[in-house]
Amino acid sequence: MNQAVSKVREAKLEFYRKKGKIHAKSVQGRYNTLRWTMVWLTQIVFYGACWLPWTTGTGSRQAILFDIAHEKLYLFDLVLWPQDALLLAFVLILAATALFFVTALAGRLFCGFACPQTVYTSIFTWIEARVEGDHLARLRLDQSPISARKLLIKSIKHGIWGLVAAWTAITFVGYFTPIRELLPAIVAFQAGPWEAFWLLFYATFTYVQAGLAREAVCQHMCPYSRFQGVMFDPATANVSYDRQRGEPRGVLRQAKSTGDCIDCGICVQVCPTGIDIRDGLQYQCINCGLCIDGCDEVMDRIGAPRGLIRFMTDNELAGKPKPTGFRLRPRVLAYVGLLLVFAALSAWTLNERVLLRVEVMRDRGALMRETAEGRIENAYTLKLINLEETHRRFGIDVSGLPELRIEGPSEFAVEPGSIRTVSFTVSSPTADGLSGAQPIEFRTAALHDENAVVREKSTFILPAP
């Protein structure tokens, strides 16, 4: 019985290994440089794009703005409406397929270099290192008893973290509420309830995820780490330890008796998730390549060739020769095909967008009326939706019955990006042999572009014989 309980406990420990807070050692190398390049690139775009002004025919506005109140998405000159949801769906499918494509080629490459969790954790740990010192100093500080010095250092660190999280939240909300209006409102404590909610929520979310949770997000919260394995195959490159070359390990390398691994543990010390890559592929590995940089430094010092830890496939680990050139496998070809298909669909959908939408409603309160001239009139309401950011004029005509015509004006101007509701009557002489509801068609055309035409069907009520 005791043995069974012991085995259960061992299984639990294997499933969830609590190691405490990880203080990764800093390392220099090509992958660390690439990682920080991605941090700078993504954050310059994120923090800077909301400040870009954009001039249109009706004035200036923010270049990128999700205007939820007016149901518009501004992307420079492109303005998307809720009716363009299909285009957004294609973009999301493209993003997901691109992620699967990269994963099939090089594992969790996105996680190691471009994932927001990785990016902000890198920023927060950099701040921590500047305030508390290197990984050993941080470890000693955490293990030391409470003191005035410790409280001061921790307060400075958390204060800076709070400022970064707050500015990140302001930037995020600034994509939904123009940031040049948001900042004065925050300073004057006049932000709306939704702005206030998202400012507090996103600041707290950033602070907790990047400052406190860190690697726990990758290890236990991220669903991608759990199902990534189904997208791997023996030809997928992952950060791997060359066991054939490294084993048996020895503190001192001896020809023909030990491998190149001197068991220095540097690969574990620099890992942001605290794993030992020499244990094989693990779901916690985010393919950041920092263990490669650390191991290469050691190989340089002991005079061994680099690459003891490197991006390798399972085929290479099994001793199979590395294929020459770039070969697309069936799985990768499928992803490439999907990318091309949805990219083409996105381009076609964007090109075929009609920037005029029309809704026709017949007045059901009065089916019809007869004029003194003997003509039958039906009343209609048209909603003209101008999706362009400039003034437009539209002409309307109607067909479907003999001598059918619009009574009154048939040309209307619509303000930029707005909806105009117009009411008018359509008349027709009584026609022999026709009665009841007859199909008709409204044709709305933009006067500035003969190709911008929308046709909407409706019915015209004639009296019974």
C-alpha cells in the first residue's frame, strides 16, 4: 500500500514539478540578438502605431483605430465595416495557418521570439536585472530575510513594472479610443467606464503575466504548448541536444572516453522555463535558442566545435543524414497551399468590396394608393450606406413594370462613412392582367463611378382585378 502511494506521489511530482521562481542567467549570442531584435521591432510597432496621424479627404485622424462606437476599423486609407467580417475571418485563418506552417518547420519558433508573453517577460526580466543585479544576486535577494534594503529594491522594481504595465494598457486602449483624446481624459480623471475598465484590466494582466507568472504561462496556461506535438513530424527542427556527440558526459573532455558535454549546466541556467534540454524534447521548451548560445560559448572555451545543442530534426538525432536543400514535405505543402488559397481569397474579397450598400423597405402601413391621374403608388424607404470617407452622390431608378417611375427627386448626397435614409414613392399605371404583388428592382449607382452599382429587389402592390 505504501509503495502504491509512493508511486502516485512520484507521478504527481513528474506531472507538475514545482521549482520555485526561475532566475535565468543572461547570455549573448545570435539567438539572443534575434530575440531582442523581435522585442524592439514588435514594441516599436505596438507603442508607435497608435500615434501615427493620417490625413483623409475629410480631415485627419488616427492611422490605426478600432472605432467600436461607430462600427469602423481604420487601417490607414482602408476603412472596414461590420459587413467586411468575412475579410477579417480570412485574415485570422491566414494567421493561424502561418503559425501552423512555422511550427511544422521549426517547432515553437513563434513562442520563443514573437509571442507577447515572451516579449513582455523579456522586458520585465531585463528591468529586474537592472534593478536587482544578475541571476545570482536576484536569487540571493529572494532568499534573504526581509530588510529595508530588500523592500526598497523590490519597491523600485515593482514600481517600474507598474509604469510599464500602465503605459502598455494606455497604448492598448489607445487603439480603440484615439490616444490623443485618451491621455487628457486620463489626466483629468474623465475616462469613460469602459476605458477605465480596460485600462485597469490590461495593466493588471500585463503586470501579472509578465512580472509574476512568467514561465508558468508557457508551462501550465498556454494551450498551444499542449497540442503543438500533433504538428511535429520527424522532419520538424527543434532545439535539441546531440546525445551521440555529447555522451558520456565528463567534467574534463578525454579523447574517446567522454563526449563533448562537460556537464556545466549552462543550458539549464539560461533557459527561461528552467528545463534541461538534455532530457529530450519537452512541451515547456519554447525554442528560444538561448541554450544554444550558452552551449556555444562553452564549446568555444574548451576548443570543441559549436552545435552540441542546435536546431535538429528527429531524423538527424537518429543518425540519418541531413537532407540537402530545402524540401517541402506533404504537411508543409498543405499549409503552403492553404496560405495561398486564403491569401487569394482575401485579396479577391478586398478587391470586390462595394463601398455602397443599400437596404430597401416597402411601407407596410399603406399597401398602395391611387392618384387622381389613375396611377398606383407604393411608398418605400431606402437606406443608403456610404462606406467611403468622402462625400458621394447616388442616383436611383426602378424597373420591373411598364412605365414604372420614381415620384420626386432620384439623386441623393450621402455624407462620408454615414447612412442616409430617404423616403419616396414609386408609381405605375394600372396594367391589364397584372394584380397583387409584382417583383421590381431598384438600381442605385454612384455618380462618380459607373461600376459602383447595387441592385435590390422588392415588390410593388397592384390592385386586385
